[in-house]
Amino acid sequence: MFKYNSTHGRYKCEVSLEDGKLIVDGHAISVFQCMKPAEIPWGNAGAAYAGVYTGVFLNRERVSSHL
């Protein structure tokens, strides 16, 4: 989905998966497959930012479960 985007076209840099992390142009990005935000191990990821791209958490109350 990241490397081949129907809107933006093909991403020109290297994209791969290594040890469960998305590697984009040499930068490791933690990704999770949790259904409930409370299950995401944010502390282990060292996350400074969180992106929510599911379209499920559409208001402040619902998205705050990621914090």
C-alpha cells in the first residue's frame, strides 16, 4: 500500500519489511495489527507520534484510546 499508491504513484525509495518493521528509505517504522488501541505496545515502540488510518476512529473520544 505504501510503495504502490494509486493517487501518488510508485514511491521512488526503498520500501521493505524487516523484523516486523516497515523500512522506508532506511528508517524503521513500527507497525501493529491490533484491533483495540489499548493492545498496542506504545512504550516498546518508542512512539513520539501515532498515525491512525483505519477510518474507524473519527472523533476525539474514539481516537483518544490510542493515547
